[in-house]
Amino acid sequence: MLKNYIKMALKVLLRRKVFTCISLFTISFTLMVMMVTTALLDHVFGSFPPETRADRTLGMKILTGEHTDHPGRYTRAPSYAFLERYVSSLDHAEKVSISTSFWSPEVTYRKGVKIESDLKYTDGVFWEILEFDFLEGRPYTTKEVEEAQRVAVINEETRRVFFGGEQAVGKYIEVKGHSFRVVGVVPNVPAFRVASFADIWVPVSTRETDEYLRYDSIFGDSQALILARSAAEVPLIKEEFADVLTRIEYPNPDQTNRLIGGPATLLEETTRSVSITRDLGGGPTDAMFLMLGGLGLLFMLLPVVSLVNINSTRILERASEIGVRKAFGGSSRTLVGQFMVENVILTLLGGALGLVLTFLVLQALSASNIVQYAEFHLNHRIFFYGLVITLVFGLLSGIYPAWRMSRLHIVEALRRRKQ
């Protein structure tokens, strides 16, 4: 039965080429936009090297301070000392790394040529939480950080700029007027991976000032990466830090006597920064999902309505065929099944075309370098999401026309044939 449905569907689609082309364009363009959006979100929030443990990795990048007796709040990055004192000792954390929260642009000169590089200071645990694929050498160790050795890990682009793509391990690179020995080379990390992105990574102990170690400030320029023992312990880490906040010793209680914030996943940190979610009920992450889901559904419904109108018109043109089949005993269930198969096949064809368009658009985005070091590509997750979106699209656009066809009376259908 299904085989006959498919054969008939292909013949019908080829018979009405104009409707088929319009439908394919509508489907492929809509699915292309949705799959490109899905691909971008997947590359930002998905599990990609070096952030391969996203399900059990938390970040601590911002804190909000306030005074209970004074209006106003201020949000800043926490200090290194604060994180070392209150975060690195969390019982439910397997490992905790502290590094600078944002990269700092550094300018060096090589053979008279100005070179701008993004620098990040990290500890040795940074390389144990994040899983970099080393092209050369190794990461620097906790011992090298404790000894303040001037060693560095650079990315592939920095190797190309400084050493012309030759082997870099063992050579020296100048950072802030000091020579650092290169011990490792890693692939370029996209700039939207804020926690791990940099051109050059060096030990935090090599900073020119030790002010970041002072305990008289809660705020500074650092971040913490927290690796839970398992995904199930992520909520326990959040609860543990919430308890820690009740026991904070404030260095300036006249200015700040209450802190808001805590460890969060990358998605949670991103949604917290979107101001619109603060005005919605529930948690910010739930609100963001609600908002994005609503926008995605609205975007999908617009072409669905257009495709429904096209399908309804196509059904009315086939009223005589429906009337004859009903007159010879064809059931409404059989006719509905046939039309739904036709619509799903049409949608799958449009989905295949949309997948090709998605591939081309992602290639163009990667080549444009709109995001530093970003390389957008299709993967099994995006293919799966695209398949699901395609099937949902096909079913939504076929339900009403199929129902309308099943309600068409034999007499009315045959009258249309005479007309």
C-alpha cells in the first residue's frame, strides 16, 4: 500500500510542476533558515572541543553586588582571590580552574610587523578541565604555574604568524616585553567560546602585578571553570555555593553586603545576560527557551499557512478524482493517508534541498570570518534536528488539507468534475 502511495505521489507532484516548485521553494527556504539558526546555536552551546564536557561543566564569570540599605546593583567579574577562597574548595567539584575572564589584546612586533594577539592567563587545571587537541607539544603544568615559569601555549594562527607554520615548540615568543617558551600548539578556538578562547595562554603567576591575589576585593577580572564529578552533581554544586554566599566575609560591608549569582552552564549564563528574560516569570533559562520556541513556531507557521493554501488549492483541483474514488468505495482514511504521504514526500524533497542550501550558507559564513576562527559545519545533531523539523513541517502543512479532503462529499466532488 505504501509503495503505491509513493508512486502516485511522485506522479502527482510531476503533473503539477508549478505548484510543486512553489512548494519546494517555500519548504527549502524555511528549513534552510531554521537549520542555519540551529547550526549556529549548536556551535555556540553544543559540545565541541575543547569544551567537550558541557553537561558537567559550570562557569562562574559574573557576580552582582548590592547593599540591602541602598538602591542599585552592579555586575562585574569576580576576583581571583574570591574564587580561590570560596569556589576552589567546593566539595562537590572534581576540579576547579581559575583564569582571566576575558582575553586581553596584546601588541607585539616581529621584523617590524605589528601583531595583535589575544592573551589569557590560566592555571594548570585549566588544561585538565578543557580537552584541547594538541597539534604540538603539551600544556603547561600546575608545577610550572607555581614556579611562575615563562611558558606558553599558542594557537595554530599564532604559530603561522610568528613562525610561518613551522614547528613552534621550544621557540620563544614575546609577550608584554618578556620571552615565553612555547610548550604547545592547539587548534584555533572560535571567539564565541569565551571560557577557552585566546591566541596565547600563559601561567597566571606570570602576571606583572600580584594585586589579583589580594583578599580586599570581591570583584576583579577572573572566572572559574568548575567540573562536576557527574551531571547529577551539577545542582549540588549550585546549592553548595548558595550556602557559601550566606557566609561571605565582605571586605567593604558599607558598600556591598549581599551577592547574587553563582555557577551556571554556558546556556544559563547567556540567558541571564538577555534583559528581556528578567521580566518573564520563571527562571531565565526557561524564559529564553519559551521565547525562542515561540519565535521558531511563529516562523514555521507562516510558510505552513502558505503551504496549506497551496495544498488546499491542489486538492480542489483533484476533486473529481476524489469523487470518483469515493464512488467506487475508496474510504476517507485511504485518501487522507495518500495525501499525507504526498505531502511528507514533498517536504522531504524540500528538506533535502534545504540541507544543501544550509551547507552552502554555513560554508559562506565560515569563509567570511564573521566570527574569529569560527568554522560552521553540519553534523549528526544538526541533521537530526533538520529531519525532525522537516517531518513536523510536513505534518503541520498536511493536516488541514487532508481533513478537508476527507470531508468532501461525493456529490459535490462529482459536480466539480462536470464544471
